[in-house]
Amino acid sequence: MVFFLQMILTGIMVGSIYSLLALGFVLVYKSSKVFNFAQGEFLMFGAYFGWMCLVPFHLPVWMTFVLIVVFTYVLGLIVDRLLMRQMIGQPVLSAIMMTIALSYMLTGFVVGVWGGGTETYPHIFQEVPLKLGPLALPQEYVYLFFMAILMVVGLVLFFNYTKTGLSMMATAENHKVSQSMGINVKKAFAVSWAIAAMTAGAGGAFLASINGVNPGFSMFGFKVFPVVILGGLESIPGAIIGGLIIGLLEYLSIGFVDPLIEGFSSILPYLVLLGILMIKPYGLFGLVRIERI
């Protein structure tokens, strides 16, 4: 029973990072209807950048986190200004292909700057686990969970209580109506991409502090797809809940199924993806759209 509870708590803590990654993806899709296939590369970029700050430059953890947030946010703005803004008014497929090209460009940049080796983060937190009754939880999981939750809550408050956040939500509903109300739609797009890069970069650093980072690290980004499909492509609450569910299922699988079927946990999110597409293709909280012919 103790092992079961430990797997549940660990899955929820890792799932909170998946929720953070999914938020950026959902925001880009809501505002532009574009699948961002470069989300995993943003994640890898943030992970390598965090390693560079901590290991070669020996910067404090708090400064590293601030630099990751600022640098990836600016990276998102640059991507929007140089690449994605040119796609406004173009077919959605063209914009999607642009994100695929962007993923390859970011991969090439990362390999060119940091090489193709595996890098390990230093031990940021004490190795002594935190005790919660009979449960023993690694400190990095606990602290990263609270950092991810703080970022998620901060973004939700930003969307609901700031002028920029409200204008972004309005833009996501209807571009033309938003323009008629005086909302700067291009600015909303730019902030959407900036937040997508920022959440991915922070999430990448969080995951890399547990697992290390290498050029294949971007594959973590593909776990965003099961999360957002499960929660609903246009649902921010769905992204949060979907991330927690996927993390929970993944770690229960690691604890109880992987000893019997090796590697099952790595394919479980995609089995969930197939199942939700067949049963409820709009996701748990997705908006059902009916098109009349």
C-alpha cells in the first residue's frame, strides 16, 4: 500500500510538469489553431541552457531559473516575429510545417552549441528524502512540483485577471471580433509563442534536473500530445488535469506493469491518446464543434 501511494504522489508531481508543458501548447493552438511540433525542442533548449548556467558558469539556482524564464520568453518572441508572423493568413498546414522546420533548426542549434552528449545536472537538492508518514519522497520531486504548480497558478491568474491575458483569451475565441474591439491580435500571438517557449523551457529544466539531458530529450515534448488531447485541445483546465492524469498513469505503470512488460510505461501515454481519440475525440473538457454541410 505504501509503494502504491508513493507511485501516486510521484506521478502527480511529475504530471504537474506535463501540465506546465501542455499549457503553452494549448495557448498556441487556441490563439492560432496551429499544432506546435517544436514544443519538444523548446523543452530541450531550456534544459541545455539551464545546464550551462549551473555547470560551466556555476550560477545560483534562483538566477538560473530566472534566466531560463527570461531567455526562453525572448526566444518565443523572436520565433513569432521572424517565422510565425509570416504565416498569418496562410493555410494552417503551412504554419504547421513551419513549426516542424523550427524543430529541426532548434535541434541543430542545440547540437552545434552544446554538442550531442548527455549532460547531468548537479545535485541541487539534498539527497535525503522527505518523510510524509511512511512515504519517502525525493526532495527534487517535491520542490519541482511546487515550482511547477506556482507557474501554472501564475499563468491561470495572468489569463483571467490581466488586460493582456484577457485580450489573449478573447483573441483565441475570435480573431476578427477581437480586432474590431481594438485588441492587438499580433501582440496576442507573440505573447502566446513566448509563453509556450517559456513553459517548455522551464519544464525542460525541471525534467532534466531529474533525468539529465541529451539531444533525444525533445521526445518528452511528444508527451504533450496525449495530455492536450486527453484534456481538450482548447481547454486550459483540461491541460492541467490531463497532465496530472498522464503523470499518474505513467508512474503507476512504472511501479506495477513495467516489471512484467518492460518499457510499457513509455508507450502508455500514446495508448491513452489512441483510446481518447476513439472514445471522446474532443477530450474531457474540449469544446465540441458541429459543422453543418
